[in-house]
Amino acid sequence: MIIFLIASFLFNLAGNCDADILKTHYNDVIIRSSSELYHGDTVHDFSVSRGLIDAKEYSSSDGVTHMGSWSANFNNFRQFIEIKMKKDFNLTGIVTQGRYGCCQEWVESYRILYSDDCNSWRALDSKSGALFTGNSDENTKVTNTFDKPYVVKCLRINPIKFHNHISMRFGLIGHPVQRDGSCSQQSSASSSSPIKATQPSTTTSQPRKITTLQTMQGKTISPGKLL
């Protein structure tokens, strides 16, 4: 009984540490995307670094317009954002927004994939099925809480249904794994702070393995073709 109470206390204490780790621990993650709109354009920045929650469009002194979201270059089911953890985190949820400042663009539903080696992927089920509910406007934050904390090496957000264009802002909720149950927070990154982006360990449970996906257009796409 005493051991159970101590374990429960430490779990609850760690849960109180939950924050958007892409801001509070931005030095401990590497983020990349499958594509970005107008890649190579020197005056428009749609890169994954523009995808942090609450990012807003602005123009810098060098003439670059930094957009209010990450936007994919293609509107298909092969698009994703990948977050690689450089340390162990208990991941407890995800929060999303649409594109700020223009065009009424957002992701309406998405899959979450996870991997312990960043090569072989499994799908994480939401509380209502394989798809997670996304957004219905540009700025309202929609949070999806996982059924339990997950410790993974890599996580992907895979947009499935979108409004006008695949554009989104995103945050990953969780806290570092601490043996003593204490919090470990770093200084926060602002929505305009750079995050590490590049080109393209063990989970706490075993959600279903990916087989095939019935898309919103009624076509079945195999995981190999999808990703």
C-alpha cells in the first residue's frame, strides 16, 4: 500500500509538469517535415520552424515573410511532421491550430505514428479511433490527450483531412522522465524562436500495428505508399 501511494504521488507530481515540450525543451528535440510550401523561396518561410503553437506571421528586416504555420508543399496523405526526442519524455497529448493570418487553412483530422527507431512506425489510437480530431478554424487550440503517457524516440503527425491546404501549428505535451518524480523545465521558446529542423526508445504499451488506412476519399493506401 505504501509503495502504491508513493508511486501514485510521483506520477501525479510528474503530470503537473506537463507543458509543450517543443517550447520548454526545444534543445532536446529535432523537428523535420516531409515537405514545405515554396521550398527554396528566399522571401516566404513556410518551414516546420513556423509550426509552433501561437506562431504569427511577420516580416523580418531582411525582407522575408515568416508565415503563421507550417504548410506542406503537397496536399496528399504522404505529408508529415516528425519530432525526434533526444532524451526520454513522457508524452501525454498533442495540441494543434490552423494557419494564422491568411487563407482559412487547417488540418481537420490526423494520425499519430510513433517509433522506437525512427524507421518502423506504429499508429497510436485516439480515444475515438485511429484518427485524432483536428481544427475547424485558424486559431482555436484543439488538445487531444493520450490514454496514458508514452515514451518514444520519434513521433509523426500525419494529416489526413484538411481544409483548403495542409497547414498547421502544433505542440507536443509532456514532461521529461525523472526517476524522482521532480519537474525539469528549461527556458521557454517564443513562437518566433528557431527550433532545430532537419531533412528527413521503448513505448509503454503496444497500440495496433499499421496495416492499411481507409482515407477520406474512400481509397485504401498501404503504409509504404503513405509514408
